[in-house]
Amino acid sequence: MASVELSGGEWLDANRANWDERVPVHLAATDFYDQEPLRRGGSVLDPLVTRELAERFPDGLAGLRILHLQCHFGADSLSLVHAGATVVGLDFSRPAVTEARRLAAEFDVAGRARFIEGNIYDARHLLPEPESFDVVFTTWGTIGWLPDVAEWARIVAWYLKPGGVFYFADGHPSSYVFDGDAGPAGLPVFAYPYGNTEPDVVDDPSDYADADAALANSRTFEWMHPVGEIFGAITAAGLRIERLDEHYEVPWRIFPATEPQANGMWGWPAEKWLPLSLSLTATAPES
């Protein structure tokens, strides 16, 4: 991979402009981003994450301090708050962070929900609190926007208390080699090499939450991070992976060929061709 300036540059400017523009689109897309459960004090976490958090934390999240990296406009962060945690969310989009703070005030949980605007690679300067979180939480559509997962993993490890837990769920890297529905039986076709170490520069005005959206800031820089790279980065950062699972469902329509599942997720219509998502938990070493 060619050297990339992590603190800024064309990749960051383009991706941030794209996500800034997505915020009002997502706030209007109430079918996908339904905030009513939050207004009732509930959760909008998807079934997969909800199940795995319950398995990892059978006594619940009450009293835990959680850092939510790449938190978007805070819907999942506030779900964790409603479950009893105290949460700090970080995102690089100013409109997203502004909305997250507004929602925290609306739900009267601003005392337990703090949101910080900034590039994740600047996190240690923006939030200089090493070994201060029980959990670091990162889910759905995150590391594909980042050029360096080794540094990302070091940041995660830096924030965890001894014995703290990192929870991660995202699209499976094998699914990101595909695009569209142009192949036999309407299945997606190969478009992006799994082993590509350079960014894919994509010009796509569409949005996953609104089929009618046409984004003006449509050019993005996206990176493929194979499973081995993710695993290696996390373990090299000093964390111990205690569980890694592959799943055949995701909480958005990743390809037109995928179909809604009974639990509200999206999956293949018939055969489980390839996993669509992965999740893992890792722990920081005890003192």
C-alpha cells in the first residue's frame, strides 16, 4: 500500500464530504433509520449485534463505559446508553455529530452520551483517555473507509482498560469483491480484487438507506481489508481474539439479489454462497 497521510488529504476530504451529505438523507429515511424506538427509551441495534452483546455481557451493559468509534449520528450509541452504559461517540462528520448531540439532548441523556467530531486517526489527541473504557464498539460500514487497520487496532487497544472488550461487526471482506446483480441468476459479479492494497476510488451517487438519493459528493476512497489483515492487526495491537463468527446476513440490502429475512436482516435468497458479515470480540490483557 502506498503511503497515505492518515491525518488528512484527498481521501479524507472526499469521504467526509460524502458522509456529511448522507446525514440529512439518513435522517429522512425513516424506514431504514427509524428513531421511534429510541424516543421510547429503546434500541435500534440490529438483531445480530443485540444477540452477541447479550451473549458477551449476560448481566447487561449497565455501568459500563463504552467508546463508539465511527458512530455516525449516534443512533446505536444512544441504544447503548438506553441499555445503561455511558458512551462516548466519535465521528468525522460534523453534521452527524451535531445531530447526535441534539438527539442526546432530546432524549435527556446528554449526561451519559458525549459526542466528539474528528478523524479517527486523531482520536488519541481529541480524547486523551488511555485505558479508560470497558468496551470499544465498532459496527457496520467502518474500516472500509480507513486506509490503515493496523493503526486503527492500536487506537482501539490504547483505549481499553485491562481486561476490556472490543466488539466489532462489519460486512465480510469477501462480500466486498462483488458489485451489483449482473451475473447468472441475478447474482452479483466480481468487481473489486480481494487482495487489492490500493484504494478503490468509487463514483457512486446512490445511498443504501434511500434508493432515490443522488449524492453530489459521490466520489469516495474505499479500502479492502482481508480477514487475515484484520485479525493480524488486532492481535499485533496486543488484543486477544476470543471469538470470530461469519454470518450470512447484514442489516442492509447489500446487493439487489439479497432478500429480507424474518429477523429484519438481509441475506441470500437460497444457497449461502459466501458470508456477508463477520463479527468478533477481543480482550485487552489484564494488568
